[in-house]
Amino acid sequence: MSTATSTRKRLIEAAGRRFYRDGFRMVGLDQILADVGISKTAFYKHFESKDDLVLAALEDHDREMQETFRAMVRERGGPTAREQLAVVMDVVE
């Protein structure tokens, strides 16, 4: 993983933690940058705006939730699609 990719990932993770805890509107960009330890100049190499970071954090959270859901269906449903389909509603519940 390149340094740029690593920094972008750290920004998304730090933003996600802050947004989940404090809400999107209550979190300032400076707080996230302090968590990651980078400057605004460095931030703008990865994102055009805070809104772009919000979107990336939401997309990251969505990806994680989908992966978790799929893993639960495979774990509880077994190896076949028929068995997995039978447990989908249980997992959703």
C-alpha cells in the first residue's frame, strides 16, 4: 500500500469514527486532520472537500456492512445458495 493510499485510508477511518460519534455537522475538518496528523494541504491531495470525505466515509461504512452481512449469510447458511437464501431473513432480523 502506498503512502498516499495509506493516508487516504487513515483519513476515511478517522472521519468515520468522528462522524459516528459526533455527527457530520459537529465534526470539523481540523479535528480529523489532527487525529491523522496531517496538514490541510496534505488533505487536499486526497479529497476536494469535507463533503468528499463524508461520501468516502459513508461508502467505506457501506462496504463494511455488506461484507459483514455476506459473511453472516455464508456462516449461518452453509455452502449452497439454497441454504444461504433460507437464512437471509434471519440475518436481516
